Amino acid sequence: MLRQLAQFLAGFAVAVMTMSAADVTGIWTGQMQGRRAEKEDVAFQFKANGATVTGKLFGDEFDLPVEEATVSNEEIKFIVTTTNYYSGAKVRFSFTGTVKGDQMELTRTRIGEPVGENPNRAVPPQTFTVRRLK
């Protein structure tokens, strides 16, 4: 009896989390700051299954998978790993944001700094908005 109650409560908790998570499924587009402060077009595709999210960041030359993505209430979090074309170095970016209907405000933060990077050139977090395509 106690085991059945625990299973019911666990299932109920998952159902509540699923119901309260913002719907991020779809394609989201906008612009974010690129190199030399120029605006760059950006697009994400997300597919949500409860609190778990999969997706990709579309690029000019390649698409990058969204990693470790979750959505809870109106908050979304995920990581994108890029590879430097010339050196092969991996750079990870953390994205956190708030979903409000068909608009998502994201903040991109570089995870760690490359060895030997000039601390005066550290990239501050960048905030930008994307909108869901209809």
C-alpha cells in the first residue's frame, strides 16, 4: 500500500512538472551579438517532452546540437558546444532564459576561458530575444 502511494505521488509530481513547463517546441529566430559587436541571425529548433528538451542551433555552415536542455515553468537552460575551425578547440556556451508565450529572452554565457586567454578580452554574458515562427 505504501509503495503504491509512493508510485502515485511520484507519477503525480512528474505530471505536474510536465503541465507547468512552458511549451518551447518549434523554431525560434532572432539576432544575437557576434564578433566585433555585429548582429548575427540565430535560429533554434526545440522539441519538448515534459521537462526534457532536445534541439539544435542552426548555423551558416553547420548545425550544433543542444545539450543538457531542460525547461521548468517558464525557464529554459541548455548548452551548445562549438569547435574552432582552425585549432579544433571546443568552446561551451550556457544559455538560460525565460519563455513568455511566443517570445524567449536568452542569456548566453561562455563556460570557462581558454588557456592563455587575455582576461581583458573576456566575453561578458549576452542577452538577446528570439521569437517562435508560426
